[in-house]
Amino acid sequence: MNIIRKTILTVLTSLFVIGNVYADKIKIGTEGAYPPWNSKDASGNLIGFEVELAQELCAIMKHECTIVEQDWDGMIPALLMRKFDAIMAGMSITAERQKTITFSQGYADEVASLAVMKGSSLEGMDTPEGVNLSLGGSDVKKALKTLTGALAGKTVCTQTGTIHQNFLESGDVGSVNVRTYKTQDEVNLDLTSGRCDVALAAAVAFTDYADKSGKPVVLVGPTFSGGAFGNGVGVGIRQGGEDAIGKRDAKLLKDFNKAINTARKKGIISKLAIKHFGFDASM
Amino acid sequence: MDLDLMLSSLPKLLVAAVVTLKLLSTSLFFGLIIGLLFAILRINKNIFINKFAYGYSYLFRGTPLLVQIFIIYFGLGQIEYLRSTFLWVILKEPYWCAIIAFTLNTGAYTSEILRSAFQTIKPGIIEAGKSLGISNKVIFYKIQIPIAIRQSLPAYGNEIILMMKGTSLASTVTLMDLTGVAKYIISTTFKPIEVFIVAGGIYLFMTFIIHNFIKYLEKKYSFSQ
């Protein structure tokens, strides 16, 4: 009886240990569906800004890395369940996420924007060019008021579990009719079909889609940053701890921070950002 | 295990279960009508009618429900011509797209269940009716259909349960059904295990009710009594 119990326990623990101590290769999770941050080419290989940046950072850390694909809505749970060690998936650093995981310093930042199909009544909204929610003040208040009026009664589409959804549900623009999708691709599809009156995502996600599909998708209203939109995009890592795995995670965070510093100084991040975004989104 | 989260998500998930039940009952209602109609077409002697009904059930039983719902929701939405017709009023709404997909799917299975039930009716029963001088029409409505429905109860009960689980795919077209709300809660709490256990429990409970209801019907209409 004792032997059986022992065997079962050993097998079970070994299952967990194999997953954990397989330490030398860093596994990085990405979505592969949010161009130009990360996406897939025609043959299914992961490509994009973050895929190339991850390789550069790993080269600086002198570590072997594998990049694995993970659906966006399971990204943080998968990190916590140790399916990979780090997230590089256009994930903004927000206080809400920091309750569960930790982030490296930001490596890139990029504004969010609303988008509509050409000819929409929302075109030509009278708002400032950019709104930084962290600044506050009367200009921001006025812009949010204009938006509240413009979005009332409209179906606003966005990806599930994003800063964009958080913003729409924050009440800053009143109570809007939010519809959430699993991927940005699906948001784009329903924006062009007309099921969505307006969509919210990273501005480049829309311009990239408009470029590649040839559909008349145009940005409207101000660009958004700060507040619910977080403080740039960083590498998501498990919170460190006192045990062996926790220590390894803490070290990984340090290594990533150092590597990002180096990459920034060498101009690697800027170069990759210009290549993929068309402008320098590095930070 | 975060018990607090499980408790606090329970009311939200129960509200969402109502959406699931609405999707299920609406599609079962229309699916049963379509299923009965196509079962009757399937036992028709005319080869064209017969093949047409067979083609329908083959198409919808031979492709995954997820593919069907995607074609109806995302696929039809991309056809520009369709968007200018009155059909778009219905197809624009994710709810009706889901209902259409579920109805056509369950209709296909139901037609096969009813067809096999029709075919298991012993010819002697129909002949007995004829020898009593009952018209073909009355034999069909008063003898064949009731027997076929009774015969198909166990298989149809299964179909209801399969369909109930199938409604979880509604969450892939933005509907906030039980699975949709579970995913929503997970997207802010990052705790899939707790939330899915509660959601799974609610599905299990609904299965329990459906199962026992069908069992009750089977008993009530069994021949031995």
C-alpha cells in the first residue's frame, strides 16, 4: 500500500518538476494574431516586432529561447501555469495585471484609437489629436464628454481582456454597448461587415489591417494613452518568490530588464519598431 | 482554490445560464419543427425529395457546429450583397446567427432520429389501422407520429443534452452565454480553474434536469403501462 502511494506521489511530483526545472531554455508566449506586434505568416511561422525583439533580447542574454503561441484570453493563466516563462504579446503594463504578474520595464509604447468604416457618422469628431488620461484636466474632460455623446447607442467592438475593453467599461465614456471578440482579426471582420459601428484597439492594428486588406477603415477621434491604457508594453513574468522557481523568475525579470536596456542603447528596439510600425514606438 | 471567487461568480454565471437556456429552447423548438418536416420528407418515396432531405442532414451532421456557426456569422457577413437585403436585419445580430446555426444543426439530427423511429414502426400496426377502415391521414397523425415520438425519446434526450453543450459555442460569436461570461470573468481575474468549475457545475445541473425530465416522459409514455 505504502509503495503504491509512494509511486503515485513520485510520478505526480515528477510531472510537475519536469515542467518547472526545464530551466535553461526560456519559453516566451505570444499571441500571433495582433499585427504588427506579433502575427503569423502564410506558412504559420510567428513573425512581427515582438518575435524579432524576443530573439534579439535572448541573444543579448545569451539564452536559448523558444517562442510559443497562446490565445490571448488564456495568456496570463498560461504564464501562471508555467506553460511558458514570459509574455511578449503587446501586453500593456497595467495596475490590474500587476496584481497577478509582474512586468519588465516597457520596451515599446503605442497609442490606441477608435476606427470606423469610411462614411460613418462618427468621422470628423471634434476632439483634440491625443488624449492622455493620466494628465486629466479640462481638455481631457471635454474630449471624453464629446466621445460619450458620439458613442451613445453605438456598438463598440474590441478584443476581450484588453486595456481597450477596460477603458470602454470604465465609465469614462458613459455606458457604451461593448461587444468583445477573441481576436483582433474578428473585430476587423465585424467592423467591415457593419455589425460594429466603431472599434477600439491599438491604432497600428487598424492601419495595418487597412493597408493589407484594402478595406476603407479609418481612424477617428483622439489617440488615447495613459490611465486605463497602461504604461507601455513590457515583458510579463511571474512574480518572484522564495523557492527555486520563484528565484528563477526573479532572475529572469532582472535579465530581461538588463537586456532591454542594452537593446535600447544599441538602437535595436528603435530599428525594429521603425521596421514594423513605420515609426519609432520604442521606449 | 479561490472559494470567494467561486461564490462571487456564481450569481453572474446563473444569470448567464438563462441566456444559454434561451438559446437552447429556441433552437430546439424550431429544430423540432424542421426535424419533423425533414423526417417526413426522408420517408417519402420520391427520390428527389428523399435525396434533398438526406443532403440536408448529411451536410449539417457531417460538419462541425463551430464551422457552421462561423460560416453563418463571419462568412455571410462578408457578402456585400447580403448586407443590403432585409436578411441582414437578422444576420446582423449574433443572437439570431447562433439560433440559425443551432436550429439547422439540431434539425438535421432530429430528422434522422425521427426517421429511424418512423421506420421501426411495425407494419402490422399500420395494417391493423387500415383494416379498421381508418384513413391514411389519421393513421399517420394519430398512430405513426405518436409512436415515432415515443420511440425517439431516448435518442432525442441525448440530442438535447448535446445541443445544450453545443450552445457554449455561442460565446465565439460574442454572445454572453454561460461560457461567454465565464471567459469574461477569467479575463479580469486570470483564474480559469475556479470559474470553469462553477460553470461546468451549472452545465452538469442542467444536464441532470434534462435527463430526468426525459426519463419521466419515457416512463409516462411507455407501452407497458
